Amino acid sequence: MGKSCDLPRKAFVKCMASDPCVKAGRRTPKECLLDQSISDDCRKLLNSYKFCMKDQLDMRRRLRGPKAY
């Protein structure tokens, strides 16, 4: 995994650690993701991380450089 997606990944991990589903429900982040019970902020960060990872596989994006997410 490249370093260009490091910021969105760290932001998503931090958001998941402070999510009410994980804290109050005493569940793992994986369980919360499978149940779709995460907050909208974490969902947005997850989408930005997914797009970043997808752009790394796209040759056109690789030549142009990473987007600022």
C-alpha cells in the first residue's frame, strides 16, 4: 500500500475508534461495518479511503498523481 492513502486511512481508523457503535456497544469495528451501523462521518472517510485505493490501481490516475481528498 502506498503512502498516498495514509492520511485517509489514519483518519478512518481514528473515527472508527471513537465511533459510538464501538465505544458504547462494546463491539469490534468489523462488526459495526458489517451491520452498517457506523456514523455518517466515518462512512464518508471510508468512501474517501476506498476511492484513494481505487485510484492507485487506475493507470491514468497514477500518471497524473494523487487527488487531494
